[in-house]
Amino acid sequence: MIYLRDFSTKFSPEYAAGMAEAGVVLMEFPNTRNYYMNGLGPVWTGVNQYDFKIFDDLIYETLEGAPHAKIMLALDADPPEWWLNANPGERAVDSNGGTYANGVSYASEKWREDVSRYYKAVIEHILSQPYADHIFAVKITAGTTVEWQQYGMSLSSCGDYSPAARNAFLSLIHI
């Protein structure tokens, strides 16, 4: 059994203790969005700038309640708002020519490079911490349902029609 921490609930060590008492060892941090860690603030704060204190605090409070817990992290690939504002050409574009609030084009090379640096920094940080042995997996998530579903998709609008998506498609068909 795995205990999935609710993204919207302010977590406390007592929750982890209750799960541990019930025999649950595996716990997942759901959708640890880089811009909204458990309502406490962003982790990815600027270009190559990260604040891991919030991240660490969430892990330590879990281990306070469940010292033998094994944790799976669901790291979100959606960029923070500051990144989207700094890179407006990297947003997904829908079939009506609009953009989505959180919608980066998953074909964006810049986004892939920047989020890769973010992930590398997160993993390096985790491996340097005393809690590293408690992390048993990292799951990469993105999109409106954290299942890589593009934001804003509906019966009347679809995407991605951004320059990044168009260029990626053309490179696939070698034009």
C-alpha cells in the first residue's frame, strides 16, 4: 500500500505517523510542483535558482512521523509562471490561437533544457541529504492532470500549434 499525500492539505507529521502505525511504509509526495510546494512557495525560483528548504521540510516532517518511510517524489515538469513570462514563445498554442495559463509546449527545446537543469539540481540535492536513503523513486509529472495532458484541451480547442511544436513536427518528417 502507498500513502499519497494530498496536494491541497497542509501536511503534518501525525498523518505520516498514522499511516506508519497502519503498516504503510511507501509514501508519495503528489505533484511536487516546482512553483507550489504544499502551498508553501516555489522551489524553482529563478534561472538556475532553487530553494530546497520547503522541499526538505516536507520530507523531514514526513520522516518525523514515519521514520522508516520510503518516499516516492512526483516532480512536476510544468515551469513556474516567471519562466512562462520570460519565455512567452515557448507556450503551447491552441487551435484557436490562444495560449494556456500553465501551458508550456512540450516540444519546446528551451523548456526541456531548463527543466532538465532543475531536475539535475533536485536529484543532486536529494543525494547530498541525510534522507537520501528514504527516496525509493522519482516520477516525472506534468499537465493539467499530472498525466501529461496539455492544459486547456476541450472538445472545441486542442493543441499544440506553437512554433516549437510545428518545428518539432517538421523535423520528424524531415522537411
